[in-house]
Amino acid sequence: MSVIQDQVKVSGYGGQQGPGETNYINHSKGIMSWLLTLDHKRIGLMYMIAVLTAFLGGGLCAIALRTMLYMRSAPDVAPITTGTQDVYNQLFTLHGAILVFMFIIPAVPAILGNMILPLMLGAKDVAFPRLNLLSWYCYMAGATFFLFVLLSGGLDTGWTFYTPYSTSTSTSVAAATMGAFILGFSSILTGLNFIATIHMLRPAGMGWFRMPLFLWALYATSIIQVLATPVLAITLMLLAAERILHVGIFDPALGGDPVLFQHFFWFYSHPAVYIMILPGMGIISELMATFCRRQVFGYSFIAFSSIAIALLGFLVWGHHMYTSGQSAMTNAIFSLITFSVAIPSAIKIFNWLATMYKGSISLATPMLYALAFIWLFTIGGLTGVFLGALSLDIMAHDTYFVVAHFHYVMVGSMLTSFIGGMYYWWPKMFGKMYNETVAKVAWFLIFFGFNLTFFIQFIAGSQGMPRRYADYLPEFAIYHQISTLGSYVLAIGLFLVLYNWIQSLVSGPKAPQNPWGGNTLEWHTSSPPPHENFIEDPHVTEPYEMRAWDYDESIDGYVYDKAKAIELDKQSQH
Amino acid sequence: MSNEQKHTGDTGHGDNHHPPDHPAHLAHHFETPEQQFESGKLGMWVFLATEVLMFGGLFCAYAIYRGNHQDVFLYGYGALDKMWGATNTVVLLASSLTMAWGVRAAQKGQQKLLLTMLFLTFMGGVGFMCIKGVEYKAKWDHNLFPGTMNAFYYEAGQPKYPEKLEHAIEFIDGRNSGGNSGGEVQGGGGHGLLDADVPYDESPAIEHDAQQVGHDGAGHIVSASPVILTASFGAPADMSTIKPPASPADMGVNDAVIDHAGVLTTPSAEHTQVLWRDLSSAEQKKVHLFFGIYFMMTGLHGLHVLIGMILIAWLFWKAKKGAFNKDYFAPVDIGGLYWHLVDLIWIFLFPLLYLIH
């Protein structure tokens, strides 16, 4: 922290755009200045393009498979054959594999985390900028393998690659595992970078408990990424060895144990579920504070609950395998620990609700997504507790009930928090505002379409509709029809969001430095930030002390009153 | 600001924003060299944690199959050569010592010593990989590569390569029937050697002989090999003696060896020795699993040794250019951490794979 600069600028900032006309986007030109960039913001943007492209691909697979299920109700038009069933199997596999490995896991950490984490720390970059770039290249390499899978016979194992089927199917399992393996490195490098950055690059005055909650969430996520992903790596390597050399470790015909694969796989993939949701929860904490204009209620509880979820998440993988022949005792223990994950999750929900209580809530688009998150996550989380119960799970195992549950969490909750975060930081990232009306219409379509698609699946599942089937009995037709229509509404909503963003880039009005009045450090620099993030060192105070930001109508944004901030900070120290 | 913008060739956070008070090796986004050093170290420790978990998966698979198929492992490990394994352990431990020494030299700014130590460490890696190559070659010769190439591979309940299988059984049975007696001695608390009155300095000759005869397939003679093990582990000061002798020993030593071996094995002739006929027919079909696990574990470890060697070669190259000094030695320190982990993993692999009983 430079004392001289502080004295010069004690009058505050935020009134005008940052000094000079350059920012990280137009700082240097040419394709190579992007492909070789070490700037975390540019890497975040490159991740954004790549990850959203993968989202589009995986989403189209979803629409296609929902359409196939709809058509099934009119067998005269589209008779079901082995051929169409194979196509269906490939569609749901690619849908799952692409969206899990290439969208949900990297979306928040790699896009918003890369973009925002160093800014929130008032730092110039992440601790290891080169590794950061390498992680993007790993992502692209992994994506290339998946592209190869698409062109070379597809994949029909489901995203879980369960043995022994995955060792015997003729589809491109080896290429897909190689892709997921490399994507794992991308994830590890991001997590490693964030851990080191949060430990080492916090500014003077920002202790652990003055960190924005988004950073706590990213930190917890990083722990999982770093500790769980290598286990997936070795699992996939063994699977590849199994397929190529027939080593036999997972193949019962060769004396191996296929259930061992499931253990290995879920030892990674259950914690990975928290890689998907935890950073989203971090976003929600930020949105709640900013749009209720209040200190987050129970800051330390939310912070620690992230860590608790990360650690408990390592101990519950067996609940995916209740029907795989585990002993009753093992099942009971896993069931019990699974229930306990509900505690830190509920702590978060109740703290957010308490934050809203008596807050001055502004229903801006990001806040609408935060509200949708609470709704969807509550449903997704509570049905997760249902499924954690042994007796119910054995009935509901591999039915649409499970499908609905994890879509509520992994799509409903994660996707709404991601889009909410994108809207929230959009002005910071691009320096442009978006059309609020279009954004709100899109929000409604997404929220409505999502519930239409997936709520009905709880019912279908509880009636016995099994997952991953291309065919179904006539009595399930109505559920599938409604679900498919819902998915179209959801898709329209998502395309509207895309339109909204593109329109903002093309013709959106200029964004002020701080359109929402948040006080985390990213709002202490211009929008978009300059190449070196901060021209002057930002003023570190309580992350959610927003009273020093005054609304200025002329710029439709907030202006920082540093003298007031110092005064407030003094008061809070007492 | 505008001056800096002229550097359009800059690809991000490059030198153009290098604060003037920063030393050249300090990246722009760190405030102090200490902060940069600590960050690098933390990053490497976190990375090592990922390595531990990655190998953890393999150790877990090992533990499960070892527990479920005890006899398969007791049988299969007979194909491994303890002597080479032990030698490799020494080589790797020595290279860890030179690495640590090199780090110290870097910290103290002793350029020449640093280069020497990095070179020795690299050569340790070379030595390890060469010995590994010799071992793999032996497996190759006996058709013990993993998967469908393995002599013990069964297809539809029938051996895929009946002839190769016979040869492999002969090979392992031969080693096991001899090796067991030695194992017994070893199990006797490590003082068996003293009881048998084998002088330490005879060890190299015995060992060498064991190697030779082992390949002859004459089961009863190979027993000398574990004797050496006992000798070497019972007397760490004599570790050097277990290295293969430089020149072929006098064949006349053979008799002495057999005598010694005979003396050693008398008390417990064929006790827990697992031979092919001792395996149930279900277990016989799983022997190839041992080799699958052996090759996955040592193969992945070997890959890490290779990566470590590349790292050390790079450090050597940097050091040669004079990149390191008292104030800047972080890469050596951090690279050293990685090398020690590679060493550490082998310290676990060696007993788990080579010293089963």
C-alpha cells in the first residue's frame, strides 16, 4: 500500500472512468497478444468463450435427447429402433460428459474466478500467471479430445464411464478418458493457483475474515479440485490401461473388481459435485450482500460452512453405490454422513434469508438469479437428503427422481448462480450495461422453463421411470411431453440471455465503475479494469461496508467517499 | 502510461510494467522476493499433495488386491529382482542427498558445487532409469508385460499362451522355491546372517552368483539372493557391497554359495513358499493382475523420474548461465521438493512390491 497515493486520492474515486482510455481489453492488439497473455482477466475471457461454446454443445445434446423422448410418444412418426437407441445413448452421454467436465466444473472458477479473484484481492494477478495460461491450454487440449470423440464414433457409457461396459464398448472411451484426464489438469492448475493466490497475495489490511465470501467459496472449491481431481486422473489412467492393455484391474472377467472403479470414480466425482456448487454459493453471498445493501448475516458461518462442505464432501461418495453391493453397515455410515452435509448447506440458506430480512432489497437481474438459486437449491438440496436415506434411495436409484435432483442442484442452482454472477460482474468485465428488461424476461423464462422441465421428473421418477432409457411405457408419456416443452422454454430463455449479452457488447451503454454499490475491491477500479488492475492501491475495509459508496445520478453509479470509509472503518474497529 | 502502451508486442504482464525497484527475477505481481518465494513453495507443496493423491489411488488398488489375493502377490513378486530394486533405492536415496546438497549450495551461492550436485542428481536419475530398463527387459524376456501380453493372461478360462505360461511358471517357481528359504532367514529377525556366519565381504560374490544361476532356471541355487538382502539391510554401512561386481566372479565361488545357502535353508526348507501348484485355479488366472499393478505403479513412478530429470536438466542449464545466487534460488529449492517426492514414492513402492512375505 502506497501511503503517498492514499494521501493524494483521499478524496475518493469512482466518479469518472479510470485514468486513460486503455483497459485490459484494448491494452494490446493482435491474436497473439491473447493467445500468449498472462493477464488473468484475458485468460478469464478466453475461458468464457471456450466454456460457453461447450455449454452450447452440451445444451444442444440435451434439447436433442428431450426431443427424441417427446417423439417417442408418437411412435408412428418416429419408430424406436436399435439405431435410434444408440443415438440416444450417445446423446445423453455427451450431454453429461461435456456439461460436467467442460462446463459446470470450470464455469465459475475458471471464468468468474479468474476474472474477479485477483481484483477482489486488490492484486495484480494470480500467483502463477503462466500456470494460469497453461490451464487454459489444458482445457483446450481436453476439449479437442472430446471433439475427436464426437467425430470418431461417439461415446455411450454415460459420463460415469462405469466398468465393465466402458472397457468393452466399441465407442471412443480411450479418447474421452484422455480428454477428461487433461481437463482435470486444467482444473488442478486453477485450484492450485487460487490457493496460493489467496494465501500469498491478500493485501495489507485483508485478513482471512475480511475476505469476500466468494473467495472463501473459491478457496474451498480449490481444496477439492486439488485433492479430488488427481484421483480421477489415476482412475481414468487405469481405465485407459484396462481398455488398451486389458490389465484387468476393473474387469471381472480378468479377476478385477468393477465396483472398485465406482469407488474410485465417486471418490472424485462426489466432491466434484461441490466443485460445481460451492463457487456458485460464493456468488450468491456476494449478490445477497450487494442487493440487500447489508452486511452478510453470519459471515463466519457462511465462510466455514464452505470449508465444511468441502471436507464432508470427501466422505460421502458411497451414497452413489447403495445398490452396488456395499455392506449394510457401509451404506448406513455413508447415509449418515450424507445427511450431515445438509447442515452446512442449510446454514448458508438461512444466513442468506437472514441477510435479506430487513435489507433494502433491489430486484436487479443478478438478485433475481440469487432468489431463483435459493428456491432451486432448496428443492435440489432437500431431495438430496431424500436420496441420502437408504430405504428411499434403493427405490429411487437410477430413476428420474435422481435425474431431477441433480439437475436442480447442478443446473438449477449452479446455472442460476453462474448467470447471476455473469450479470453482476458483466459491467466490470466489459464496461457495458445490458438491457434490464430483456434480462428480466430471460430470467423468468429460465426459471419457469427449468421448473417445468425438471419438477415433473420428480414425479415421473417416483412413479418408476428409469433414467437413461430411450423408451418408456405409455403412462409416462405425459411427463416426458411436459418436460420436453419445459426444456424448450429453458432453451429460449438461455438464448435470450446470450442475445442480451451480445447486444450489450455491441450497443450497451457505458457502465460506471460501480453500478451496484458493492464494496468488494473489484469495484474500486475502473470498468473494465486497466491492464494492471489498479492504478492506485485500493482501500481495504470490511468487504460489505457499503455506506461509503454514494449514489450519483449523473453516472448512474456509486462514488466512493474515502474519508467516510476511513471513519466507518474506525468505528467498526471499536 | 502512454509510453507503456507502445509495447504492443507485450503479451500480458511482461517487463513493461516491471516496477523499477524490483530485481529482475521478481515477477511484477509480487511485492517482495520473499512473497514470491513463499508462493512458489506453497504452490509446489500443493502440487505434491495432488501427486500423493494420484499415487494414493494406485496404493489403494494395490492394498485391495493384495488383501483379496494374497497368494497371487506372494507368487508374482517372485519375478521381481530384489537386488536391482534395492540398488535402485540406494541410487535414488543418494540422488536425493545430492539434490538436498545442491539446494544448500544454491542457497549459499556456491555455483560450482551446485552444478556438481545437480549433475550428480541427474545421473542418479539416469542410473535409476537404466536399472529400471534392465528390470523391464527381464520382464519382457519372460513375457511378463501387463495385460494381453502377459504370459499369465487367460482368455475364456484358458491360458492365452500355454507355452509362454509354462516358461513363466518355470521362471517364477524357480525363483520362489529358492527365494523362500532366504525369506525365512530374513523373517527370523535379520540375524540369520550372523547365525550362518556368512562374512559380509562375501556378499557381492554370492549376489552375483545368484543372478547368474537364477537365469539358468536352477531353482535351488537362487536362494543366495535374499541372503544378500539380509546382509545389506542388516548392515546398512555395507550398502555399497550389494552393487553388482564389476567383473564376473570366479565360478568356483558357486560351491561356497550353495554350501552357505544350504546351511541357511536347513531349518525351514519349504514353508510358506508359494509355487504355481499352490495357487487355486481361480488365483492362477489372476497372476497377471500382479504384473498389471506392478507396471502401473513403477511405470507411473518412472514417468515422474523422467519429468524430474527434465526439471533438473533445466535447473542445470539455468545454473550454468548463472541464474541463481544467494538471493534467488527458489527454482532449485522447489525443484528439489519435487525430486524428494519422487524419491519418497519409491521408498514406498520398493517394500510393497519387492519385499513381500
